[in-house]
Amino acid sequence: MAREFTSVGVVGLGTMGAGIVEVFARNGLDVVAVEISDAALERGRANLTGSTDRAVARGKLAEADRDALMSRVHFAVGLDALRSVDLVIEAVPEHLDLKQRIFAELDRVCKPEAILATNTSSLSVTEISVATTRPNQVIGIHFFNPAPVMKLVEVVRTVVTSSDVVDDVEALCARLGKVDVTISDRAGFIANALLFGYLNHAVTMFEARYASREDIDAAMKLGCGLPMGPLALMDLIGLDTAYEILDTMYRRGGRDRRHAPAPLIKQMVTAGLLGRKSGRGFYTYERPGSPKVVPDEHTPVAAEPALTDGARATAKVGVVGSGTMAIGIIEVFAKAGYEVVSVTRGAEKSAKVCEAVKTSLNKGVVRGKLSEADRDAALGRVTWSAALEHLADVDLVVEAVVEELSVKKALFASLDEICKPGVVLATTTSSLPVIDVAMATQRPADVLGLHFFNPAPIMPLVEIVRTIRTSGEATATARAVCARLGKTSVVCGDRSGFIVNALLFPYLNDAVRMLEANYSTADDIDHAMKLGCGYPMGPFELLDVVGLDVALAIQRELYLELREPGFAPAPLLEHLVTAGYLGRKSGRGFRDHTSR
Ligand SMILES: NC(=O)c1ccc[n+]([C@@H]2O[C@H](COP(=O)([O-])OP(=O)(O)OC[C@H]3O[C@@H](n4cnc5c(N)ncnc54)[C@H](O)[C@@H]3O)[C@@H](O)[C@H]2O)c1
């Protein structure tokens, strides 16, 4: 018969524990909330009241419900208070010996039929379970941060967990309004195994001054639609906890160098910069525990560069190319009031590009986003040409031709001869080294990357790629132009994948490897990332949209440039591409799209 859970215990009321108490108490369970000392108990109580008070202030919880919730929580110091609960979930710091000690003690204190659960993110549930005399009643219940908000729970069964315990815990998750995925005991389970390599990589980028904290975070939010940037997420998780998780994953997960914690994390932990909980991590917060970021000495002073920063006046822009990106970019510039010269390789192509821009602008009119007059004015600002010579008097050129280095180099050599001095020459390449293109000209200081995202009229982000030869003036000009286009620009160095693709594609590749290893299904992995981390799409949904061939090409470039063994393309990805399963565009990728 299924167990009835009426009262549960939570051990440790830090970032996760306090949230877990809230989840249980909100759903009508009595909770015994346990800490190690009176002072820690008070902090835990403050975590809980802070969170429920915020929920009341935001209108998400009625005051009476908050009071009822709080009345269901009994606070205590020491594990003895857990004698009569039906289930205990432990959320103390991520140390195996500490957790084993607590489980041995819980085994002694709790009634024989009680289920003992751990919220560990990366430690072996099996190793924790053998500290008790009831390993068949030990299970992982991995909540996501913030526990009251995130829908996902990973239920971790070991080889000895009884199936009735798994069933009862799954039923409990449903009662809590959570979606569970049940998996076996592997370091990082699904979500953290895919998340922490990415987070560590983002810290490494910041540590190497490849880009600023604001730019790394903005890039992932605006380029991928993630709810938070990686550095803000590190602050939410807690740098001490993140360090322990990475360290455990490194040791348990095959010593993948990508999980070896970036040295900066350890330094920050030692310095007491633990993230939100200590009031300072990558960002500075109003006070410890507050989610509100306040400016500090690293906050950029002016959001938009002015002409005084060396930005050159830009009024007329050339766009070279006739593909999807060129078409979108022409529209973006024309709508923002720039005079645009579109150059293609022939009158026929120009007519097609013109038609495509018209169609897209018309869609804007139909959707009520653009007036007819503005559409006509935008179109009136574009000149259609098949001769590069027409770029002689533009102030900026944006190249968006085929992704082949030889073609781009030849084009830049021609632009160098045709364009007037002082013009910024930009390439939209997503994978080629910008410096190679720059060195095809006699003016590498004026060459940079302007990496727009597809569809350009919609995606709010542009990566400005600065080579080792790019001048400050050229960068300032690009930033000023992006601001006038209404885009958020982030500045980064000339490395394969820039910010977004370098952080995104290895994660997608890791998801393919996880599927290949049969650890979980595509559906559960997609669910885990959407419901556990708030991603707008799961990795397999996204791969099918992006195109598996595109993903493979980017992943190959990253691997070739960085020689990181963990970046080697997953064999399954290679096989699917060879088999012609390219995603939505070919009707089949990880999923079959023909019948939908
Ligand atoms: N932070 C996250 O985003 C996150 C997400 C999911 C899971 N987890 C996991 O949850 C667990 C807790 O992480 P956290 O981030 O909440 O840590 P935390 O440092 O914020 O909180 C840990 C709490 O445990 C208390 N504690 C320590 N020893 C104790 C003992 N002997 N008895 C009772 N309480 C004790 C501490 O006083 C502290 O309040 C870890 O296993 C972590 O991996 C964390």
C-alpha cells in the first residue's frame, strides 16, 4: 500500500532547504525544519520568511495562506526532532562525510519505515545510503533553485532503492505540483551534468577577461533566451556550493577538465564572496540574501558610447550578401533610419533580396508593428546594387556572404580598395577568425565582427568581435551603431564561437552524449532543462531547429581551435548528419517532424 506522507523533515535551511520547507508547507504537509545551531536556525527562518513575504508582496500568496504555511513549520535544532516524520530530506552542504554522518544519525533517530532522502546535486546517493541500515529506503530528491518556483524534481534511484519507495516519492512529487524525472545515480544527474560545464566555462571566460560579467550574462539571456546569465546563476546557486558540485563532478565524472573548478571560484569562496547569500559574488547585492543587484566598481558607467568615446559618425551603411542574414540586416538598418546600399552578385539576386525585405516589412505592417509610411520610408532608404564600387562612400560595411574564408578574404581585399578611409568593415561570420579577414586588408584596425543572430530583425543581441588589431574607435563606432539599431551589444575577443556559441554548443553536444549513453531519453532531458533551469527549449528541440549539420560544424570548429577533448563532436551527432537527419529542415532530426 502506498505510504501516506503527513509530516516531513528538512535538514539544513540554507539556499535549498528553506525553499524545500516552503514547497512542503505550501502543499499542506507538516514540516519539521532542522538546523545545526540556534543562530543557523534563525538564518533559516529568515530565509523562509523572506521568501514567503516576497511572494505575498508580489501577490502570489495570500497573507492568510502565508500564516497557515508558517504555522505548519516546526523549527528545531538537532536531528532528534525528526523521530516521528514519514520522510526526511537532507539539504546540508555538499560534503560526502557530512552527509554520511547525518544519514547514520537519521537512521538511528527516525522510525523504521521513514524514507531518507538527499537533495545532493552531485554526490553518490548510493554512497550516502550505505551509511544507514536501510539503503533500500534511501533516495535522491533533487529540487531546483529556487525550489518554490522550479517545476522539476530529479528522483534518483540507486541499485538498491525499493521500487515502492520510488513510486511513493513520485506520487509525493505530483502532490507538490512538481514534474519528476526518475534516473539512476550518476554525477550531476541530468540537469547539473549539462549545466555545470557551461557555468564553469563562463567563469573561465570572465577570468580570462574575454568579456565582462554584464556582457557574458546579457549574451546568454538575449542570444539564447535563458532566464539568467551564467554568472548571475552562479551567484544564485552559491559559489561554495557550485565549487563542491564541480569538484565532485570532476572526480566522479571521469575527470573531465571542463569540470575542474576555475581557480577564480575557489579564490572567491576563500574571500567570502559566495554570491547572493553573502551579498557579494560576481555581482554586488543590496544585502546578504537579497536578489537585488546594486552598482559596484565594475558596473559600466555609460550604457551607450557617445561620439566623445571616439565613435565615428555613421549615416550610410553597405550590406554585402543575399542570404537570410543579409536580408534581415538590411531591414534592421533601414528601419533604424540608416541609408543602406545592398550589394549582391547580380541584378537577379538583388531583385530577390529586395522582394524578401519588402515581404518582411509587409508582415510588420500586417501585424500592426510598422505603419505603411514607415515601411515605405525604410524601403526608400535602400539602394539595390550589384557593384561593390557603390560602397565607395559608405561609413560602415557589413559583410554577410557565404561562410567561407577564401570568399570573405577576397571580398575584404576588394572593400579595402574601394571604401574611403575611416570606414568600419564588419563581418557577420559566426565561426571564422575575424583576424584572418582583417589581415586581407591594409587597415586591420578598422575591421571587426558584428555577429547578428537569426532572425536579425527580432533577436535583440549583437556580438561585437574585437581582434587583437581592432582599434578602440572602431569598437566604439560599432557599439554606437548597435545602440541606434535598438540592439544590445556585447564585446568579446576573437575566439571560436565568440560568447554565445562557445557556451551553447558544447552543452548541446553534451546532451547528445548523454542520450547516446542511454542515461535518459530525449524527452526527459528536454524536460529537465526546461523545468529545472527555465530554458525556453530543451537541447533536442533546439538542435532540431538550429540544424544538426550547423551544430556539428560549430562544434568541430570549437574542438579544432581549443583542442578540448570534451568538445569533440558526439559520434551520434555525426551519424545523424551523415544519415541526412538534419532536424526540422529535413523533416527529421532527433524527432520526426513529418507527421506534425
Ligand atoms: N544551491 C543550489 O542551487 C542547489 C540546487 C539543488 C541542490 N543543491 C544541493 O542542496 C544541498 C544544500 O545546498 P545549499 O546551496 O542549500 O547549501 P547552503 O550552504 O546554502 O545551506 C546548507 C545549510 O545546512 C546547514 N547545516 C550544516 N550542517 C548541518 C547539520 N549537521 N545539521 C543541520 N544543518 C546543517 C547550514 O547551517 C546551512 O544553513 C547540497 O547538497 C547542494 O548540492 C543545491
